[in-house]
Amino acid sequence: MYEFEFTRPASVAEAVAALNAEEAQALGGGQTLIPTLKQRLAMPTTLVSLSGVAEMQGIGLQDDGQLVIGGATTHAEVASGAVGTYPALAALAGQIGDPAVRNRGTLGGSLANNDPAACYPAAALGSGATIVTNTREIPADEYFQGMFTTALEEGEIVVSVKFPVPEAANYQKFVQPASRFAMVGVFAARFADGVRVAVTGASEEGVFRWTDAEAALASSFTPDAISALSVDPDGMIGDIHGTKAYRAHLVNVMTRRAVAAAV
């Protein structure tokens, strides 16, 4: 580690002001940033902790039925607090990392980082969520822009996320046992006006929607409806844990499992 300033603002306005300082960096739960600092892959002069911002915490249901979760809400809090309103999202949060990670990591931190194997991007994209920042609201379809890349601008903070609650949904995760990240994770959700299927852990471009599966499942929300479908392995991740073809195969397998569990 190295010397840096640390500040813990009490409001979004104070956090935004602190982030205007030269080389300041927002700190959510620190599950990605702290290891990065230890390796000196990032060297901000000031860390701005968001854990004390009350308006970025908590879980609530809007009048329109959307579930709103603060960006500083931990995975453990989502796992326990959303179980009655959005069980699939709560179950997803309960699978992230281990207890230590779940009690420190935050929803906003995960979405801001947009790791290509993280779980929350699949939930946000699969739900058609809206990411609310200190300046605007960004639909999930526009927010995720590639591996570790989002629509967030300099100094912009994920204040909360609005999740439409589907009629049925499920998340299936093929776990890389050492990291607990997803080798392939699929979030499938059926709404009154259609189906959304979001895949994480598989693609070189990060989280994506499997539109062919969505079209087939909109006609018949059953595992058999997509049994003959496949994704192109050329765009998949290939590494020591699995080949491109293996991950492409897992996309279909995990999607069918998610649909079967959802119904």
C-alpha cells in the first residue's frame, strides 16, 4: 500500500464534491479496489468512501412496483431484504463470494466496476433495471458498454438501482470454485410483455443479452424452447478454466436450468 487521504462523506453532494479532487477514487465495499491498491494497479491520492451516505442505502418498493436498492447496499442486505419482493435477485446476491465479501461488497460498487464475470450485471440487464446516478437515470441496456466499461462519466456515482419485478425469474451460476465468480451465469426473467435473458462470465465483451433465446422463450417459456439454440463460441472467453466452446455450451445449459427453475 502507499499513502493516501481518506474521506467519508455523509451525503451524495459531499461525495461528488470530494470526487472532484485530483485523482480521487470512489470506494464502495472495496472488494475489488483494495486488492487493486495493494498491487499498485491504481494509485489514487484520495479515497472517497460511500459507506456513510444514508441516501445510498436501503431497499424499498415504489408505487409503480419497482424495487429500489441503494448503491451502497451490501450483497448480504440484498440477499435478506429482497427475498420477499424479488426472490431471484435475493438468491443471486446470496451466491456472491463468501460471507466476508457479501458483508462488505455493494450493489453500486459491482455495477460501477462491471467485472465480466460478476453476477449483478446479469441481474440488472436481465431485469431491464435503471441505474440512477447523481445526475441522471441510465437504462441497463445503455449502461453496460463492454468489459469493465460502463456509461458512467467522471465523478458520477451509482446512487440507486430500480429493478422492475418480473412474473418469474431465476439465476443459474456455474461457479469457478476458487474465486466464486461465474464461469457462466444466466439470469432469465419473464415479464408480461416479454422475456429477458442476460449472460455473464462467458463473453469477451462482458454481460450481454441472448436475444435468440428471448424470442424463443417469449413464445414458450420452457427449457425445450431453446434446446436447439446456441451462441457463437468465437466471442466467448477461453482460459485455463474453460474453452470458448465449453462456455458457449454452458450458456445454453444454464439458461435452460434458469427457465426450469423459474417456472
